[in-house]
Amino acid sequence: MSKMLMKGNEAIAEAAIRAGCKLFFGYPITPQTELSEYMAKQMPKRGGLCLQAESEIAAINMVLGATASGARAITSSSSPGISLKSEGISYIAGSDLPCVIVNVQRGGPGLGGIQPAQSDYNQATKAPGHGDLHLIVLAPASVQEMASLTGLAFDLADQYRMPAMILADGALGQMMEPVDFEERTPRELPEKTWACCGHGNKREHNIINSLYIQPNVLEDIVKERFKRYEEVEKNEVMYEEYMCDDADIVIVAYGITARIAKSAVKEARAMGVKAGLFRCITLYPFPAKELEKLSHKVKRFVSVEMNMGQMVNDVKVATDCRVPVTHCGRTGGVIPTVKEITEEIMRLSAKKEG
Amino acid sequence: MASILLAGFGGQGILFAGKQLVSAGMNAGKEVSWLPSYGPEMRGGTCNCSVNIEDDPVGSPLVTEPDILVAFNKPSYEKFYKSVKKGGRVFIDSSLIDSKCERTDITAEYIPATSLADISGFAKLANVVMLGYIIKKTGLFTKDYFVSCLKASAPKSKPELAELNLKAFEIGYSYDD
């Protein structure tokens, strides 16, 4: 199939439909709305359902119900809306249900602004809801990846019975780039024997629940779940290295900032500074082992983010602070320029260590 | 090849013009990106759109130092002309912008796109008139190739739109300054 010019938001919607998702529940919010709009146009034509709920909270609980029946379901929103969904996200995780949640981030806190941001990193990777839990968090950096990671998110969610989040931002959602919906090879997935979809008196009924009154029972269930998280951490880490082999300064970034940082790395190299880029594609599982390995041969890390410094702490932990790890970024909806990042690389490279 | 910033008022077809350039770039096998301003300024205020057409994968989709600036109103011209790269170009709709570019390190191109569109009965197609002029002056794409892309962009149910666009494009392309 030839390439199509599409907005990132639309690419996610199309990829979800192609992944066999028939159910979208959402509530409009800038800069994510094209996703719901696309679903509203396409789902009825393609045997699916797009439902605009009365609120974000309703939408996420509809996802819970739909996925409990074994169907693939998706919801999308932007930062303030994701906060509203956090209760439902925790219930879905606590019920061991798969689903895909899209966050096209905008500036925060509060209603914040509507321009692109990455300030929900901590929320997505640390506390997407209450309780001991993780989401799989995927960070696309192009419209093409908005599509390909959405397909993957559904597979991962089903394979590990846990919610997966696409953590994008307003720029990726709004921009158009060519996208190729090449035939994706879906994973072989276990049958959903746990689904509440009618037992026809032929088997025991299934129960989907997140309430366990006995502490020891709940503890066992949480521990069991964390064994699955270990599998995710072992098998599903994704990242990309660019010019890291001989690099002195390595930028760690994800999403839209990673591609801006890549241009900065090229400029710094042109000025004789050995810079490199480590792009995280999965934020949970975080590529900690790979960064640890890198920390033995580089002189410093710079975490470039569109926030006040969130992922920088994960880089510090992963590398055991073996070398200096600093943050560079803009917040509030401001996209850093190639020039700003290049200047930071040049400033740091001129700095004498020790 | 080029980073392009198109800027004007909402409703002038800035985003459409940008999309035509990106679409032509994509079909020619280039790496492209298109990023609109999507803030409240869309509703009647200033509107702009960042376009990248490159040989290598596009880094930042946001154009802060354009090779080519296309200005459809005075506030946008004044806001952005200083950011144009040395050796770059600025395209000015001279029916809406009375300023003359004072920079000597960039090339300024003037075309009264809006009035040309109006007097030819193609009101609202100043954007396509401008595209014709841009393609002629920059040679970003050959005329035949760009025209074929422009034609293909019209919905099949409305072939008359394609005809109007081609006529407007021709006005800009053949404009003799």
C-alpha cells in the first residue's frame, strides 16, 4: 500500500481499527480531538462503535466493561482528561484487563494550555492510578510510529493482560506526515478464557473484579501481577541508539523531543563534539539496562524533555549516577528548538569535569 | 530541500497551501512534515503552518528559521520576516501587505495574490495563486508535476474544484512582476 498523508491523531485511530478494535469510547479535548472525529466517521462504516461519553470517567469505565467481555477497546484524551480517567485505569489494571489508552499530552498542571508537552511522564510511568501497578507506555516519535505502536499496544495489552498507553503530545497529534499501514504481523495471543462473554451453561462463569478484602489474598494477586511485569521488563524494552558508539555526551529523549535532539546531535557533531542520542521507545518498561551499559563509556547524559525534568530521574537511577545526568527542556507548551539543545550540548562539552 | 513557513489569517487557506506542498513532496519521495498552529488563533486570528520537505528524515516539525516565508498578512510578515534564513526568500501578498522588505540578505518576492484572485473571480483562491508563483520562482517542483498533484488533491466528487485550482495556479505561475 502506498503512503498516506495523515495527522498523528488520525493515524492512531486508523491503526486501532486495523488492529481489530471495534470499540472507541471518548470525550473530546484539544489537541486529541481528530482521533475521536476519525473514529466517529469510520467506526460505523467498518462494523464498529464510536461513542462520545458524557465524561472522561464514563468513557474509561465503558472501556472497562467492553474489555471485560473480551473485546479490543480504546479511549483517548489529553492530559487533564487522562487525570480524570485515572480511577478507571487503576480498576482496569486491578482487574487484569487489556486496553489501549491514548494521551496526546498538552501543557499542565490543571487545564494548563493546549500546546504540546511531555509533563505527564511521571503520571504515565509512576502513578497512572492508585495502587501498585504499571501500564505499558509507548512513546511514538513520528506519525508512522503513532500507527505502528498502536497496533503493538493492542498486542502487548492482550499478551500481558494489562493496559497499554500511547504517550504522544500535541505536535505529534496535530502534524501530518506520510504513514504506511503496511501489513503488521500480529502476535500469537492467548485465548481470552477469562472474558465475561456468556458461558452458555457450558463452563464456570468468569468474574472480573478488583476487590479483594483479605490482605493476604490481595498481596498474592499483586505479587502474581508483578511477575508478569517482570516478563514485560525482560522482553519488551524498545529503544534506538544514534551515534552512541563513540559519544561523550548522550542525549536521552523520547517522542517529539527525540527527533529535535537528533538534529542537535548532528549539529554538535558538525562542530566536532561527540554527541549521541538514546531514544526510549518504551517508557515502561524503561530501557534501564541499556542505559546502564552506556554509562560505562560516556562522560555525561542530558535528558531532553518538554517538562521541568521528569525522565531525568529515571536516567539517574538506571545509571546509578555514574556520570553527571542533567536535564534540558522547555515546559508549558513550548517546543525546544534544535538551536537550544545544540547550545546546551556545546556548553556542557566545554565544561571541565571534576 | 526547504523549510517553509506559511502565515496569515485563519480562512486564507494557509493550511491547504501547506498541505499541497507536503503532498507533492511526499509523492516525489521526499521526507516531509506539516504542522499547523492549532490554538485559538485559528478562529479568525493569525494562522500559520510549518512545512518541511527534505532529503533526510525531518527533525523538528516546527519551522523556526524558514528557508521560505510565505506571508498573507502584515502581522505575520512583521512577526516572521526576521527569522528567515540568510539567503532565503520571502513571498509577500502585496495586496494585503504594504511593507517593502528591508533585509538585503534575503530575496523578497511580491505578488498581489488576493486581488489577482478576486478580479479573476476566484476569491478565496489567493492561496493557490500564491502556490503558482512560489513554484515558478523557487522551482521546488516542476510545473507539470505540481499541477498533477494539485489536480489529484480535489475530491473525486467535485472535479470542478480541481479546475478552479488549476486556473488559479496558472494566474500565479504566469504572473509577471
